[in-house]
Amino acid sequence: MKHPIYRVRSFEIVSAYTLRAGFDDGTEQTINFRPILAGELFGPLRDLALFNQVRIDSEVGTLVWPNGADFDPATLHDWPAQEPALRELARRWEPVEA
């Protein structure tokens, strides 16, 4: 089975926690990351100042943040299909309130 390979070529911050990503195949996705910002790696991105430090890693062609958070470019490319599973994972990453 072939795994499609995509590269993020551009992005724009369109609102809080929401980016429009452009891919090497000419497509775009507008992604609201807020619902999945949970857990040890993605939780810190709730700090909007940190979230807005996003950049493109030119070596692997994906979005990255200074704390090491990143996503497979194929996940970003196919966000509408991937988001439900990511939301479910994020619910499990949330710390349990005492």
C-alpha cells in the first residue's frame, strides 16, 4: 500500500489556532487546531503566542512549533478525514481533573 507524500509549501494564520496550509499538489486546507491541543506535546500550543510561532520545516515539509510539536504532512493534507480520530485521541490526552 502506498502512503501519499505531501509537503506543506505555505501557510497563513487566519484566526486564533487556525491555519490555512498550502500543499505541493496545489490544494489547501484550513485547519482549526484548537480541538486537538491537548496532552504533553500539543497542550502547550494553547498558549497563542507559542502557537503563532509555527513555521515550515523545509527538510520534511510540514508545520512545526518550537516545542517540537509537528504533524505528518499527509495528516494535514487530509485533515477532514483525520480530524475525528485526532479529537478522540486529544480527549484521552487531557489530564483527569481531581
